Amino acid sequence: MPRLWGFSLYRLLPEFRRLEAEHQEHLKEEFAQFLARWQEKEGFLRVYSLVGLLGRVSGALVGLSFALLGPLFGYVSGENPGPNPGLAFRFLISVVPGVAILLAYLLTAFFPHEVRE
């Protein structure tokens, strides 16, 4: 099966922040020129952003967690927490975050990571 996607990480090294302001500005201009040349060559500039992803994933996880409380523990509301509210609470503070961490680990384990410097 052909590889249809890739993941690359570009990061700003801490040493950049220690440079003098004039040198930082020169490097910023150089980087902007590089991006302009790349855009001319490719015809477009690829930009990926994860802004807002954390909020959407968090909301989905909270919704799924509370949806599971009804069938698993008889939870209806804060006024009627079901026959075993302590177990439902333990589920929310241990199982749900544990599954989320495991899912995040599995997703990152299967992503190819390339660090370019």
C-alpha cells in the first residue's frame, strides 16, 4: 500500500531567542523569502493547523463519557446519580483519562516522525 501522508516537525530552537534582535530579524526575512520561493515553485503553500482540535476532542470525550455513564452505572443527572455514584465517579476520573492516554499513545506510535533541522 502506498504511503499517502507524512508528518514532519519543524521547530524553533531555543538558541534563536538568544540571538540579537537584528540577527533574528535577518533570519525571519530569510525564512519568509524561502517560503515565498517554495510557494512559487509548488504553486501553493501547505499549512496544517491543529488550532481548536484540543477543544473539539475534549468536548467529544466528555460527551462520550457521560453517554456511557447511563448504560453502565444508571446515571441520569446530578440529582439522580444512579445506584452507585462512587463507582461512576471512579470511572470518570480513572478509566476515561486512561483510555484517552492510551489512544493518544497509539496514534503517535503509528505516525512517522521526522525531525528536520
